[in-house]
Amino acid sequence: MNPLDVYARSVVSGAIPAGKYHRLACARHLRDREREGTPEFPYRFDLDRAERFFKFAGKLKHYKGEWAGQLIHLEPWELFVTGSVFGWVHVTTGRRRFRTAFVQVPRKNGKTLLASIVLLYLTFFDGEAGAEGYCVSNKRDQSKIVFADCKKLVQSSGLKTRIKVQVAQLQRDDTSSKLLPLGADHDSTDGLNPNAVVVDEMHAMKDRGMLDVMETATGARLQPHIFEITTYGNDPVSPWGDQNDYANKILEGVLADDSFFTFTAHADPEDDWQSPATARKANPNYGISVSPDDLAAKVLKAKGIPSAGATYKQKHLNLLVSSSNPCLSVDGWRKSQNPERLSREAWLDRLAHEPCFVGIDLASKIDLCCCSLGFPPGPGHPLWCVVQHIWTPDDTLADRAHRDRAPYEVWRDQGWLTATPGTRIDHQLIRAVLKDARERYDVQRVGFDPWHADTLIDQLTHEDGFAEDHVIAVPQTYAGMSSACLEMQAQILGGTVDAFGCPVTAWSVSNVVANVDGKDNLMFAKGKSRGRIDPVIAATIAMMLWKRMPAVIEPAFQMFAFGGIHG
């Protein structure tokens, strides 16, 4: 039997307690197994390749603690992680599918030992001549921990007849392969040609310098692999935060990357953090390398010391204790997207002559600019509908796609994002969209963030024929936006906002974090959000205009007021 399939089914069914992203990782595996052999999925699972690694790991011996001298036994979750890395291959080339694995498990679950086994195998037993393997961390002393494990495994398992153990590196002469630790001083790493990299405790990384060096340096290898291990961090705006966010969006279906594997063992935010059941859920080695008594003692201490409670949640439950948590529901957003599966053109025809409220976020001329046409619920469309027009400069598209960890080029090619020539966005494009909208729809009001909008507002009112009281400044303040942000939050949670499946807006929804003041007023925070949220801001401005003018909508539409929508 395939142990990965068995494990994944047990997690998805609930037989093995697991957090949201743990379940989604297993569901992704099962979904991909069903996709094997289809034209759009060029990968297959090779159990023999996975078992080759399992056999290698099973010949190694523990070298410390109560299991010292015993052969290593991989637990089901470890079989799932490593089997995914080594078992999934390209149908045509036979090369490994996953170039990166991002693995997050709480402390004491054996992730460092597992990473050491992976690094030894990739460096010395993967059939790669002249292989180079590196242990990388924020500090060289930290990277030496994985390296020390590799050395001890070689010495305790009889591999030293084939691998030379030196102070600063391991070396195999017959394959010209070497393994050594590196710190985060990425300025001194020229000339590296790694095919295997382990990144330890990624949450401690201060910048992406070393990670970028390693990703770039693997380009000459046919099937390089970067294996990243960490506990949860507390800074969403960090290399760890970027990677965690990217991984979660892949599992949620917001982004697609078939070369990126991710596995996170964690509790869910709503769980009782003091409960032994929650500890078991978050720690896959609970009762094995993770002591229930030790965790119980930490909980007892944490009850009386708030800082200890935060540490316990972060390090032993993999919970984010930062205040910058996502505030919109990706699941709610997804379930409302084009439920009738109509084409965009069919929707536009259906919305012809409907009341329309326009929200515009000019943002920066060098990033994203969005114009949202918002249509309140009405006959034939019981959801709040949003038609998005999103622009970005073409000349810097690739660089910003890398910076924002977003597939801008894919969205451009799919027609969801318009790339404009040059390095800046020409705001005159908005005038063209508004002119067309006024001819097709019943445009009621146009709203702007007033910052840097003076010229465009003047053009609309003095050159394009918009009445001055129809072009409205919507300040990005609690007073200006809180009620609309709360309404948007509630409607996305309830699955009643339809942007026709626009992936740029879905990504924007997943990026939003909240600013909340002492009176529970809500603002979508651009400064705290790591990714772009301009499409959400524009749509929320449109909603604010509608909330200010309920009398504009015909009485027949009033039955569809937000409080009564059920999708």
C-alpha cells in the first residue's frame, strides 16, 4: 500500500486530528493523485523512488537519547513529507517535481534530524556527480546543528567508509560530492553550485539574501532541491512570513505552483490552546519525541505568564501570535465566485443599464491601479457584483512578480491584469474605462482616495462631463471607510461578493490584514498587508458609495439588501 495515500486519507477524513493547512496539504496530494494521467497534469507518483529514500533512512541509526543505537523509523507524517519530495516526478523527464519543500512543525518533532537525512541522501546518494549540499541558517552556528547531525549519522551508521568526516565538511571522493554549513553572509557565497540545500529555522532569517543566492545558484542543476524547516515565526513581514503566506495561498487555491511542496502541522486559532487534544493535533510526534508531560508543564506555566503563553502557542502549536492576522475569508470569497459559471461577457451583458458605483484606488503609478465597477444586488444577480479593471506597468512586471510572490505574468496573459507600456501607469486609462462604463451602465457615483487624485478628478468634472457631486472623495480613514470595510468583511465571509473569479482580487483578499481602533472600527491596512490589496480597496470604496446612497436603488432592489442575501 502507498503510505502517503493512507496517511492523506486519514488526515482528510479526520481519523488523524490536523489543522486546516495540514488537511489541505493532504487533500492536495489526493487531488493530484486523481489528476495523474490527465493532459493538464504532467506528473506522476513513483512509489519506488519514494521507497528508495525510505530504505536509506531506515538503515541509519539514532546517535543520542533513549533511541541511541537503534535504527531510525520514519513516522507516517515523515513518510508523507519525504515521500512527496522524492516520489513525485515529471512524466516525461523523470525529474523530481518539487524544487522546494517548506516544512513547519513545532519544536521537538524531529524536523532537524529529518532534514539531515534528506540532505545526506541528496548530496551523496542521489546520483548527482559533483553534488554540493549546504546547511543554511540565519547564523553559521545554527546551520552547524544540521551539519552536526549529518556528521553523527555518518559516524553512527557505518557510512564513514564511503564519506570522509572532516571538521568543516563531509566529502565523498568517488562522486566528488561535499556537504558543509553556511551562515547568512550571502556576500561571500559566489561560485556555489548546490543541488541540495537545507534551510534551518527559517523564521529567524532577517532578509532573503542567502535564500535568493541559493535559489539562483541551483540553476545549473537538473533537479535541485531546497528543503526548508522551521517552527512558526511571529513576524508576517519577513522571509518566513512571505514563505508561509505563499505556501498557504497554494493550499487555498489562490496561487498555483506545482514545484512547491508545503506541510504545516499546527493547531487552529479557535482551538483551546491549553487542551492536550490541541497539543496532539499540532504535534505529529506527540507521545514519541514530544512529551505530553513536558507540554502540560509548559501550559501550567503559561497560564500565569502571558509571555510564556505566547511562546507556547508559537513554538509548540505553530500559531501566529502577531496581531497582523488575515481579516477576510478566502473560503467565503471562493464560494461566491461566478456560481452560474457564465462568461465574463455574459455577465457584462446582464449588468447593462444596472446602477453602478465606481471605486478607484490610484495607489502607486509603479505598482497596481484598480478601478472597480460595483453593482448592488438586483434581479438576476442576488450578489454584489464587481467588475475589475486592474493595470500595472509592463517594464518592471517580472521584478515585481518576484518581489510580491505573485504570478503577474500569468494573470496578464489570462486577461485579468492589463500591463501598460513603460514603467508607470497612465491614469488616463481610467478615464477611458469610465467613459465606456457611463455608456453601458447607470453610473451613480465615482469615488476616489483623494491622495494624488486632484488632476484626475478635475479632468472628470471639467472635461468628461461628470457632475461635481457625482465624483466623491473617500478618505482612507476610520471615519471614511470603517463601515464599508465591516460590510465588505461580513459579505465576503458570507460568500455574497462575486468578482467573476478574478484571481488578482482573490489574491488581494488573502493579503488583507486589519487595523482596529479602540472603538472596534475597522480599516483594511495597506501598511501591514504584505501583498497588494488595491483591488479590495477599490471595491470597498464602491461599496461605501452605495452605503451612502441607498435611496438611489430602485425599490425593487431593496429586497436584496445585504442583510438578506444568502447567495
